[in-house]
Amino acid sequence: MLALMQGDTPQTATGNHTSPQGTPSDISDAIFARRLREVREAIGLTQQQLADPMASTGNKIHRSTIGKIENGDRPVTVGEAVQIAGILDVDLADLLTEPATDLDVQEARMALEAAERQLRHLRYESDKASEVAAVAQFRVAEAQGARDAAEQRLGSLRRRKEQSLGLAGQRVPPLDPYAVTGSTDPYAVPAAADPEEVTR
């Protein structure tokens, strides 16, 4: 997995590793070496205290070997890297990646805030669209009711018209003057009723 040899990782005058340059495997070895020292020292573990548990499991790792790994003078195998991560109680990825800087944290926080603002805006737009849809649905129902009422009114008017046309088609017979006067004289006046006939 890792193949760092002596001289692969540039060092400053104080012995600190600078940013490594080389193949991806060299860079991974350099990061592992630097992170191993940082994590070990952060938890207060000596090189000997790290080497002893590894040696007890059959791994021939001595304190000097840990020092060589941290200095980039000796490559570490996959099995050794996994065992070291277990002893340090960290994920192997924590030893293979650089920790986030304050700038990275700030950028992540800003990105999160921007995402939250966008989410709030989308929720507002969604609520607004729902309100518009509800109003539109109400107006559609209102228009449907008005149309139904208009159709009923139109049907009533049509029936009344048909009834009117039907009555108009029935002709009333003209008045027969001869039947009223009992005379063939069109100018005859009907005789007055006999009072005695009326009182009977």
C-alpha cells in the first residue's frame, strides 16, 4: 500500500514535513507518517507504547520501527496500518487524509448556511404555490357552480318558451252572433230575459 523511502518526504530545518510531492502512493505515505505522529502525540502515546501491542500480536515492530515510519524512512504495510489505527482507536481514513483546516470548516459552514437559505426559499415558494393552487381550485369550483346554475336557468327558459309556443298553436273559435241572438239578423239585439222566468 505505502512505499515511502528515505528522502521522499522533504523536511524543514525543525524536522517537520512539508507538503509532499511525488506519486499518489508517496503522498499517501507522507500523509500517513505525519498523521501517525500527530495522532499518537495527541493521545499521549509513546512510540514504545504503540510498538508493544503490535509486537504482542506477532508483528515484529519495535520502537525504532515506529520512528522510521513517522520519519518516512520505512514504508508501512496495509496490515500494519490497520493495526496501528486500531491501537490509536481512530479510523484508518483519519491517518490517510489531512485534517480539515479552519478555512475548510468556515467554507463548509458557509455552504451549509447557503443551502439552508435556499431550502427556506424553496419552502416559501412551495407554500405560495400551494396557496395559489387552492385559490385557483376554489375559483374553478365557483365557476362550475355558476355554469350549472346558468344551464338550469336556460333549461327553464326553454321549457317556458315551448309551453308558450304550444298555447299559441291552439286557436280560439270566433264568436257566433247568430247563436247569441237566435236571429239571422246580424244587427238583432238579444231579447231581455223574462222576469218571471228568472224568479222561477
